[in-house]
Amino acid sequence: MKRIYMDNNATTAVRPEVLEAMLPFYREQFGNPSSVHWAGRAVSGAVEKAREQVARLINCSAAEIVFISCGSEGDNMSLKGTVEALRDKGDHIITTTVEHPAILETCKALEKQGIRVTYLPVDHNGMLNLAELEAAITDKTILISVMWANNETGNLYPVEEIGAIARKYKVRFHTDAVQAVGKVPVDVQKANVDLLVISGHKIGAPKGVGAIYIRRGTRLSPFMHGGHQERNRRAGTHNVAGIVGLGVACELAGSHLGEDVAHIRRLRDKLEQGIQAAIPEIKLNGHPDPDLRLPNTLNVSFAYIEGESLLLNFDMKGIAASSGSACTSGSLEPSHVMGAMCVDVVLAHSSTRFSLGLDNTEEDVDYVLEVLPPIVQRLREMSPLYNRKEPMTCEECQIIRKVH
Ligand code: PLP
């Protein structure tokens, strides 16, 4: 059976060059970079090289990069570390309703500690109103946290404008760039970002490693207490092989931003147009302008169908896609991102995300376009909603809403 992977926003394969670079650090170069002897010295240079590689990709200095274990850690560290460091200055955070749970759940935890959080709404396309963001700022606001790109829709947020607003009001700006890095140019200077989070497994490095950019001079209380690693900013023995892999993945990501990303974008556009041409009664979730979304992401709802049934049918044909984000799938609740965009609850349940990667080919897209229309047709024919000729009554809509 063919195997086609279109779930790169959930995780990516480790790139062969990354794995090659990592292997020596599991074998002969096993030292702890904090040790002063030969075994430690041999690997501390590799950690510093990786720091340079990460810094180069996002245009900062190596001293501003701290290695961490994953995107969730970076998001927690940014929010909780800011609150602890700036509690004397204020108690208000601004974020959005479409952030990843790593932000939203952290905000909920902080609310229990007395922090006030403004969750900015989005419109039907999932976009923010920057006037609303500006109006939400008070003299107690200590942090604005807005993601660079959304994991479900691929929507890109206007980080440069948000950074300019944050600078105008002297408010710290954090961005979760887990989905953006490696897919679009990310420059912390242009966006005036103070804190930015990267996750290795979204860009061809292994799971269990990430990085946070902390602008020089930004006070951030440590999230982990223990040893003095990372200049006291993150305790814990370094994941040397993972860090080396992250460095190489960042270097590769920088060189992929041109032609390779253009290739992925062409494939995504072909898939989008092919689905639109072949299947009636669908809804694209996210900004209609493909340039305002990540070049690899397409999120589409197929009326009258359960997303989970579609994914199971896909799986039987060897296609890996996703409904909602990987972290939230498994629950029958429609995704909070679809909810925030006011996508009809029935359509929200059929939302399907295709997130392409470097390894996808033209043939992969042709295959998906070949198998998708008959699957959709078959599932629709089994759907009681599809078979009835008259539209649903209001009572029926209410019942479906309750059931879901
Ligand atoms: N932020 C975004 C936007 C994500 O998509 C994810 C993972 O899907 C995370 C944070 C969490 O990253 P990690 O899986 O490395 O903890």
C-alpha cells in the first residue's frame, strides 16, 4: 500500500542529514558538555555550534538562544517566567482565542493565580483585529502573546505590526513560532519579538528538543530549577544529540526557505484547487488568500461528513492527515480554533488538515485527489443529513449541537 504523509504540522520525519550529525553524540562523543575534562570539552563545542545555527535562522545572537525540550516548555516558560519576573509591574496578559493549548492552558493556570488574561477573538477567516489588540492594552499589561502561524489553519499573523504595537506601549511580545520556523522567514528583529519559541520535531529534528529566543536584557524567571546550565536560564543536562540535530535542522531550514518551500506551496495549491474543483459543498478554513497561510497547510471541511470517518478511510488508503491538531484529536469536541472562527459546529466536525512536507511529490497530490472524491461521496451517501432534500430545521440544528 502507498504511504503518503501529509501531517507535517503534527510532526516531521527526522532529516537524514540531521540523524547523521546526531549519531556520533550517542556513540563516541557521549560527554556532558558541563564537564571540564576532554569528554565534556569535545561536545560543548558542538552545542555552541548548534546555538549559532539556530540564531542565524532567526537573526539573533547565539547568546540569546536557550535550549529546551519542546515547544510546550518554551511557551510555559515564556508566560510563567514573565509573570514571575514582572509581577510587580502588572498582572495582565493579552493573547488570542486560537493559540495552541500550550498557551491557552498556561493562561488558564495563570488566571487561577490572579493573572487577568484577555483572549482576543478572531473573525470568520481566523484573523485578528489589531485595533482590538491595541485597545486591550492597559498600564497593567505585561505581555502580548500571539502565535506567528496557526497549527490548524496555517493562518499567518501580522507579527511585525503586533511587534510595533508592543514596542509603542513598551509591552513584552512573545510569539509561538513552532509552526512558522522553517516554513516562512522568521526574523526576530523585524518583528520586534522579545521571546520566540521553536520546536525541533516540526522542522526535521527529533522530538524532545527545542529552543527559545530570549532578547538580551529580557528578565525571565527560570522555569526549571537545578543546575547552572544555559547560564542559569534552563537547568538540566543538555540533550546534546538533539541539540546538534536542531542546529543542523535550522541550517537546512534556512536553505530550504527558497525553492523547496516554493515546491511545497505549489503542491498545496494544486491540492486546494483540485479539491475545490472535484468536490461540492466544502469550506476552506482559514484565510482564503493562500499567501496569508503557511505554504504547506490546507484545512478544509466537507459538509455532512465526520472528520474522523474521513481520516479512517484515508488511513485505509495509506494517507496520513489530521482533524484538528494532533494534540486535540482523540477528543470528540470540535477544535477550539474552529469554534473561535464560528465555523458551523457540523462543518467544524469535518475539518481536515493536510500539512505537506519536503518529501511530498506531485504524485502524492494526484493520489489524494484520486481517492478523496469517492470517499467523500460514499460517506455522504451514508449520511442522513445528506440524503434528506429539505434543509435542517432549527430544532434539528440544536439537537446536533447538543449531541456534539
Ligand atoms: N505551538 C504550536 C503552534 C504547535 O503546533 C505545537 C505542537 O503541535 C506546540 C506549540 C507544542 O510543541 P511541542 O509538541 O514541541 O511541545
